[in-house]
Amino acid sequence: MSENSLPLVIANETVHYTPLYLVKSQDEAVLSELCGAYGAFLRSQGFKGKEGDFTLLPNDQGSVIGAVFCVPEKKGPLPYGALATLLPEGVWRLENRTGSEQFLNEAVLGFCLGRYHYRLGQKETSQSVKLCVPEAVDPQVVNLAKAAWLGRDLINTPANLLGPQELAHRAQQELESRGATVEVIRGDSLTQNYPCLAAVGAGSDRSSAVVVARWKAREGARRLSLVGKGVCFDTGGYDLKPSASMLKMKKDMGGAALMLSLTCALIDAKSDVDIELRLGCVENSVSGHAMRPGDVLPTRKGLYVEIGNTDAEGRLVLCDLLAEASESKPDILLDAATLTGAARVALGPDLPALFSNDDELADSLIKASEKAHDPLWRLPLWPDYDAWLESPIADCNNVSSRPMAGAITAALYLQRFIPEKQKWAHIDTYGWNDVGKMGRPAGGETLMLRGLFEAFK
């Protein structure tokens, strides 16, 4: 797994470090000063002083005495992830020559995101490259990096090591260590209060759990209620997935990882909010106890749902949690889930889909995502498709009668469990990087963590 601590060192007199200069692109005065007599040589080696350009600075003995990175303006923290592989081994201190602390903060966050690595085994995974962080860095940046590492670790952990109980236990540890009150609901109490969720987990030998956590900055703070889908592994149930589709299903708890990471980041930042968090921790397996196609399940809200497909289990987990979350009438209700392949067909792996019944809320989330360079795209809750969820024997079906608009009909299913005047947003995310990029190593990913933190911090 990843190292327990971020690859950061707090600046002090005992730390031996090499300077890493952040410079605006084409700032010839600063570049000439730093490169000195070696300017022409460095440029002949390809260093042009453009955005994203990097070079090591030599002395007359051929030793490295520093490095220069030309900051990518208006592109956020991810391009700084390249520093994790560009920098030689050692401790590097950021020296900000841009005149703006924004680039300093982005560099720290981007470096941490790029330096993340998950691995199990005896092979050494020590952090050979570290940053010595100046005091000017915003502490929230470090907290956000920790939250991103937490979420990635959870998603990357193999399902045999992270079942429903392990996920609930880890969430309880992280939240209680931050002063939140946490209740973990299991057994008969879970079956009684979350009957639809319980039916999803009934086919597994590993019992389900629901995490309910609360933390508030002060009395009277706006209540933010967060809900996450925590399906620790999804076989598809009796509507069994093909092997290729099952390979990444340890990531099907990505919504829970995102909501837990967001909650931890908001608490660490002492955000002025009253947070309620609910995580539905289950495993969707095949056995004689598993739900079947054609079954009709009760829900917490009292609606009965016909099971058209056992592989559409995430919405069955969420519907009971959303119904309960609505009971306290929060100012904002937000859920996140790795819910549909249809959202990936529509938007690809990098763009989570946003659905909301409130234009003001949706606009604020989109603006926050743009500011944080953490993209999100809104899709419609198209009411004409709601009829596609009708059932002849129950209040609704869990899947559409037509093979189209799957992400929309999934969101419309969830909307049935939201009171009419409740402000609500739903994020359908992929939770994974198929291919490594700058700041985004291959594997588990907390897409929209930075955007949601920007929205609610």
C-alpha cells in the first residue's frame, strides 16, 4: 500500500535540501539569474522556459545544485505530478519565484498526487524524493493530499483485504480520530432499517454494514448530508458480469471512498458545516441467499422495487440511505457512486456525471470543479424517461425497460427517494485511472474530491 505519510518534510534548520525553483514561463530575468553561465547549454538540451519545462541546475564541478520548473498557469495541480518522476532522489525545497502563492500550493498538491504509489509485498517502496514545504503553503493543501491518498488506498485495496466490515472499520477509525461521532449498524438493525440494502448483501458470507457519522463545526451550521455507495466487490449477482467486467470491481466502493475522503478533508479544514455521512458497505455475491431477477424488495421509504437486474445493485444500496438522509432535512444532500457504465459511455473515464434537482446547486458544483481543475459534467434528470422504470407488480423497477439513457434512468430511480423540496445532487463517477497521467497514477482515483472540497470548504 502507499506510505503512511506524505512525501513531505517540514522546513527546519536540520534538513539538508536542494532548491526547486518555481518560475513563470518565459520570465527571462529570473531564468537568466538561475541558469547563469549555463543558460545556453541548458537551452541546447531542450530547456526553453516554456510552461511545464524542467531542468536541473549544475555547478562547475558537475554537481546538481538546484532545479527549475516553469509553472503551468491556469491548469491546476495535476501538471506538477511530473515532478515526482523528474526530480532526482533527495529532499527538495520549493523556492517560489512566481510572485504568487497559488503556484506554491498547486505544486505541493500536484507533487503529492503524482508521488502516490500503491503496492503490497516486501519490495521496498520508500519515498526517495521528498519536498521540504515552506511555511507559506496552505495547510488545507496538505490535508487535501492526505484525503486523496486515503481514498486511493481504499479503492486500490484488493477485495479479499477490504470487505464490508473492513471498510466500515477503516471509516470509523478515520472519522473518530477527527472527533466525529460514528455508529456502525449491523445485523438485525441493518435489515430492519435498510431492507433494500440488506437484500443486496444477503448473498455474501461477508455481512453488510452501514456507517453513520456526524460532525459539526458549530450549532446552526448548514447541514451537508453525504451518501456513498460502498460495494466492496460486485459480481453482478445472478446477472453475473463477464470476467473482463469483473476485474476492476474492487473499485465499486469508489463512491464511499470519495465521500469518506471529502468528509475527512472538510473536518481537517474545520469547515463551517454540519456533516452527516452515510456509507453503505456491502458485497454483491451469488449464493442461495442472494436476490434474484424478478424478486420484489421493500425499501426504507415504503416503496416496493422489482429487480429487473441484480447487477443494478448500487441504486438499491443508495435508495435506503438517501431516504434516511432526507429525514433530517439537510440543506444539501449529495451522493456519489460508481453507478453506471452508461455514464462512462457518455462521458468517458475522466468526467463524472452530475445530476441535480436544483440548478443553483448544480451551477455551484460546476463552478467549483472548474476552479479546482477537477472536471464534472451535468446530465439531465429527464422526466419523460421516468416511465421507463414502471413495473406491473411493484412501485417501480430497478432498471429501465429500454436499453438507452442508463445513467439518466439510474438517477431518476434515486430521485424517487428524495423529497420534493430537498436540494439534492448525484455524482456518477468511474473512480479509476485506466492509464497513468501526470498527478493521476494508474489505479483508484477520487475524481471530484478537489472540486467538492472547493465547493464546501
